[in-house]
Amino acid sequence: VIVLEPLNRWNHPDLFLTGIPQTYAICRAVNSPSCKIVNDIYHQQITEGNLIPNMDRAWSEIAAFHVGDNPGRKEPGTGEINYQVIFKHIHKRGYNGVLCMEHGKSIQGIEGEKALIKAYRKADNF
């Protein structure tokens, strides 16, 4: 399976893929179970917002999710994205695939590792 990942145009101004609707249209045109989307929630919050409705419109083509809060691309709970709501929605839709932690830590060292675990436990507590 090849996965296409749209990235935000502010950090990646010359990139062709910048949004879920565009990437969804490409996957539908290819019409193959081997061409899917990585929904990077961090990038989509910057580019499009409206995360759940946009996710639902492209659901049939999403193969994986990347997790990172915005601003700052740190662990859930450090920015404006309500990951508890996002994770609950993904779970209710029956998703059982890959959720990649694609972010830094807001706190360094062992305390940062503990904070990271706490953040994911909180986001997953729905």
C-alpha cells in the first residue's frame, strides 16, 4: 500500500498535496485498495480545521493517522486540538489501524516521557 500524506502549505510551501479533499480525489481516481491517505491531524488542523467532518468525508481512503498537537507539534494536550474527542470519534468509527505519534515532547528527559504517557492516557480516556 502506498499512502499519500498532505502537509500544510505554510511549512511546506512547494508541496503538491496540501489537503485531505485533494488527496481523497486522487485516491478515488486511482481506484485501488493500494492507494490510501495518511491523515496527519497536525497538518490538517493547520490547513483545513474542521477535523472530524473532513475525516469522515475521506474515511474510506484513510489508512493511518499521524498525531501531533498544534501549535508546536508536541504531544496531545499541549495545543488546541481536542484529542480525546478525535480519538473517541476514530474509535467509534471502528478504526483499528495505525496511529503514529509524530511529534516532539513539551518536556525533555524522564519527566517528559512521564508527561507523554499521561497525555496519551488522558486523550484515550473517553
